[in-house]
Amino acid sequence: MEVSRARAADCADTPLLLVPVGALEQHGPHLPLGTDSAVATTVAGRTGLPVTPPIAFGASGEHEGFPGTVSIGTEALAAVLVETGRSACRWAPRLLFVNGHGGNLPALVAATTLLRAESRDVAWHSCGVPGADAHAGRHETSLMLALAPDDVRPELAEAGNTAPLAELMPAIRSGSVADVSPNGVLGDPAGAGAAEGAETTSVMVAALLDAIADWRVDEQGRLGV
């Protein structure tokens, strides 16, 4: 059920509300700006649980060296998440933020920690699979070929910086993604395909459903640890 299309009466018995959290940021020359929002919304939507429209602006300051990126920053995003939780929890007894962008994590931790301290049953969960490349490489390109192929421009796909993310993070934190990758890609989209993206989506949905069923939340508000 999409909450935006539901009636108030339909929401009265909602046991758990999912809120996708994405970003509007560059994903190389070949993927759309809303990639993270699309992934989070799809994964949340395929659980069959009530899902809101995505929070589409995230904390993406590291990508502001590229046109199209719009970041509201960690502090503002945390405030949006807190007020979203406070409002939704007036009628939904449990709420889960389904995150599609790694840069949102500090805001998610801050917001869910506060909401839980206020006795609200709120948590966050990130979409991802082990071994995936960092940004706009084969992993995300495959996902978008499965989820929104018309929004992908494969003729523009090219490798970026393929070094491990851990090696790149100091430079990214002190500067931006543009400092380590002129095309904004961290990885290599070569070999990406819709079948791989569909399988990855299924894995992420299954992981989310397992985490929801177990509902174990750590001290930082993360679900499924």
C-alpha cells in the first residue's frame, strides 16, 4: 500500500510504516540523479508493507562537485527524519527508514537515536549487498537496468576510480568525489545487466524482510544486526 494513495481509514491498522530515504546526486554520466531514491523505494515497496513516497533529498555534499547534485546536509536531513518519525508515529506504532545512500547514515543514526529515546519504535535499514562497488559501477548500473532501464544511458557508461573505497575515503572526506574520480564513478559499470540487477534487488528485499521479522535494533538505531 502506498500511503500517499491510501485513505485515513486504510492507515488505521498499519503495524509498520516504511519510509524510503534517498538522495539527488550525480551517478556518473550514465545513471539518473535519483538512483538512490529509486532503489530504496523499490526495495521497500516489494515488501508488501505500507510505504510512503521517498525522502528524496539527502546528505550528498561529497557529490556537490558535479551538476545535478542537491544536498540538504546531515543536520537538515536529521531534522526531516525526526519530524517525519514524530508525525507518523502518532498513528503507526512502528516505523522503518529504508536507506539508499551511504552519506545519509550520520543523519539516520542521530534521528533514530533521538526518536527511540522519545519512546518511539523507529529504526533504519540500508539497501546493499556484500562486495558491491561503491558508486555508479556495475552494482548500481545493474540495479537501474532492472528497475528503470529507460533512465540508463549505457552508451555513456565508463569506468571511474576502481580503488577500494576505504583507500579513497580520506580524500573524499577532505574534499569530494570529484577529487578522486573526474567522471563521478567509483567502480566500473562494465558487465552490468538487468538480470544481475533483478537478482540483487531480490536479495535486498529478502534481507529487509528478514530484518523486519527479527526486529533487532542496535544502539545506533540500525535494524538487522
